[in-house]
Amino acid sequence: MSTEIRVPQLPESVADATLVAWHKQPGDPIARDENLADLETDKVVLEVPAPANGVVREIRVQSGAVVTSGQVLAIIEEGAAAPARPAAGAPAPAVPKAASKAAPAEEAKEPGRLSPSVRRLVEENQLNPASIPASGRDGRLTKSDVVDYLGKKPAAPPAPAPAPAQPAAARPARARPAGTRGEQRVPMTRLRARIAQRLLEAQASQALLTTFNEVDLTAIQDLRARYKERFEKEHGVRLGFMSFFVKAAIEALKRYPVLNASVDGNDIIYHEYYDIGVAVSTERGLIVPIVRDADAKSFAAIEKEVGEFAKKAREGTLAIEDLTGGTFTVTNGGVFGSLMSTPIVNAPQSAILGMHKIQERPMVLGGQIVVRPMMYLAVTYDHRIIDGREAVQFLVAIKDALEDPGRMLLGI
């Protein structure tokens, strides 16, 4: 029986996708749930799994093509056996139909079932996926599994074999004759192009302004030092800084709700919930997964969720649902060493909080010069609906909550 393989239903916010890679060709056998192709949307990379065991009969769309929801990508013949293929003068053996049930753990590590980021890492390091311990669901490899394996693997002696091929954007500069100048033209990925489009739209459609302040993180650092071991033992996650900043932002948003609002035409929509976006940097660009109802979650729950999002982002397994919505965003440029910046609002939101590098600086307290761990904070906001007074007071409220976290924890 022939079965059409179609583009999965894309969310309303995603108009189309790009077919970036086929993992099977006509005549190849395919197992149920094995990945046929990768689709790159504006936000994530989606896999197209096979609905049943069979053989790929026809491919209707070539790599690089733009596709839409429901479009036919390929035809598979369910239950069909793979045709014999000549190889060095001899036909290749047929693949047993029962293979998928005989070794499910190994099947989960087949190249077609690996996520794009895992597959790339395996191929670049010429690894055998079957030899790597897997921690993912249904025995699947994650990028963290491969990274951990590479960290434990003893260094191999230099070999004369050539290095594996690299994508054009990652290749080192070729040796050129003296006096010549070269250049490369590399198309933007869909994610990078979408980021560029959204940033331009935000600056063109909003009256953006940034205000700054600085916060003394002595109390936060003391609190973390005092309870970090007990916290990690109790909750199974490290006590980082992000949960404090998310909680402080929520306290300030409750006092100044217009910074949690958005503009729709001539209307202001005041959101009575707190879905906080946390910006995460990946190899493909900056993405913003959403911590839903963050006001109702504990410090441990926020730290766990942010950690899971970061792991998924590195592995390329974030779902579109993880990235849609959000009423306010927190971004941390300090992890890259940024001392001060003016973040751009993640439209249609109206404000964004920028964290920066913690730096010890001399401060005057009570007439004495003391050294304190200081951080510059920035709030960029849409001046169409947020007055400067509200933005400044909002940032002061965050500063007060962080410098006296006991009040924040007690809700006073």
C-alpha cells in the first residue's frame, strides 16, 4: 500500500519551512518512526518520521525547497522489501523486517533517527552511535551523550587520514596567493533570517528606549553560598542567578503591569499572567523559550525548566510550543562578558530586561569604600505605552528585590 508523506501541520505563526536534508533516497528501506527528512522553520528543526515500515518509492521535493503544511514530500510503499542493489558486483542483502523489533535500543541510534545536531556531531567525529551510552527517551542519543562520550574518549594518535568534510560556513580560510583577497557568500539560515526580520520590525514599529541601573549582588551571592549545596541535594538542580532575576522581574511587573503588556492596534493588552521568556544562545542563533506561569513556580522549578530549555536548545529538540507566546523577556549577556548593552524588545512584548557581567567594583557605603559584586541592569521598553518614570521605577523595584532577597522570598 502506498502512503503519502506530508509536511506536518505547522503552527499559525509559521507560514512555511525549508527542507534541509533527506536521510533516505528512493529504494531505501525505512522503519516506522525513522526520520525521513529535516524541516527547518523560523524557530526549530522538525523531523519527518515514517508512519510505517516500508520502502521509499518516490521523493517529490528536493533539498532546499520551501514547503507548506500538508504538502506531499514523498511516497513510501508500506511492507515492501528493499530492492537488491549492486555493490562491487554483488547485490546487497535484504534488510529483515523483524530487525526493528530485534534490537530496539540499537534501532534508536540509527543515523536516520538522530537529531540534526547529534548526527552532525557524530559524523564530524567519525563515531559509531551504537557505542555511545544513550540517556534520551526510548534509548535515543542526545547531544550531551555525545559530548560526554568525547570528553571520556582517550585522544587518538595523529592519523594520515584526511579530516571529515566541513560545511562551507565552518571551513578554515584556504591558502591564497599573496596579494589576493577572497570572500565567501553564505545564505542565512531560516532562523538567522527570521531573527534579523524580527529585530528590524521591532525597531521600526516600536519607540524603543533603554534605561540603566546597577545592582549589588552581595546578598544574592551570600544566599547562594549558604544554601547551594543543600538546594542542589534537595531539588537536584543548581541554584543559579536566573531564578532570582525572573522572580525579581515578576515582583516588579506586578507593581508596573504596563511592562507586562503588549500593543494591538490602538489597544493595550494587559496580561494577567507571567510567561517569562529566557533568551538562550545556540549555534543557530538566539532563541527565547518561555517559562509559563513563572509567578506560580518555585526557584527550583524555574532553575530546572531553564536548564531543560538550554539542553534542548543545544540538542535542537525544542518544540515550537516552547518558543511561542511570552509576556516579558530576560536576557543575560553577562555570560559572554558583556558589561553593558541595550537589548531589543522581543515583539509583540513591550519590555526586556538585560543582565550583564558581575564585576567587583569599589563602592561607597556609609562613607567607606568597599568592594562589591556589581552588575549593570538595562530595561529596553516601548515608549509608546511605557513612560520613562514607570520604566525607571520598574528597574529600581528589581534592584531593591535583588539587594534584599528576603523581602522577595517573604512576599513583602
